[in-house]
Amino acid sequence: MNLDNLYNLAEKEKIKIYNWYIENANGAFINIDKINIIALNYNEINTYIEEKEVLAEELGHYYYDAFYPFYCDNKQLISKQEYRANKWKCTNLVTKETLKKLINAGFNTSYEIADKLNVSKKTVEFAYNYYKENNQLEDL
């Protein structure tokens, strides 16, 4: 999935995207009275990959209902919801089908796969580990 696909997905879901300064964050998903907003801190986003991954994670909050209050101090809730949003990001940017194809085509490292998919190594590794732990890569 490329960055344009992610913006189109947000538009299809009627999620408004705004450039907004957020201290200590590159993005935030906000749901107020069933109005969905993604705030992206474009001043802190430096690359195509960063923008793609931040937007994908914020969409993950929307698709997995991974919300928590803006000024939440419940670290367990935050961790759980961030994990869910990150799972959506990683499994949509690195689908198991694409991952299998690349591994079978000889892409042997997470760096090679990340470069091919325009994502971070961390995203590839999360997706790989997620699929492996859930027995979704058994035929490799």
C-alpha cells in the first residue's frame, strides 16, 4: 500500500486530515462525537516512509477502534491500543501474501524487504513476527 492509497482510504472513510503540531508525537487520531480526524505533525515528519507509517498507524486506530482519551495516564490501555493500531499498520503495509512472495523471490533480509516496500525495517519485522506467531507463514 502506498501513501496515496492511505490518503484515499482516509477520504473514503470521511476522515479529515489536518496539519497540527503535537508535542512529542508525529500523529494522533481523534474521534469526537463520531467525527474522525487525523492530525499529522508534518513539521516532524521528514520522509515518505515516515509519513506513510504515521498515517497508516493513525488509520489503524480508526479501523481497530483503538482509542483512548487524549490525556490518558493508563499506560496499560495506551500500550494495548497502540499495539492494535501498529498491528493494522504493519499488516496492511506488509501483507502476508506480499511478504511470502518477496521471501520466495530471494529477498532474505528485513532491510531488503523494507527497501522494496518503502517501509521501515521495524515494520517488516513486526509483520513477519506477527504472521509467524499466528501460524500464517507455515508454507515458507
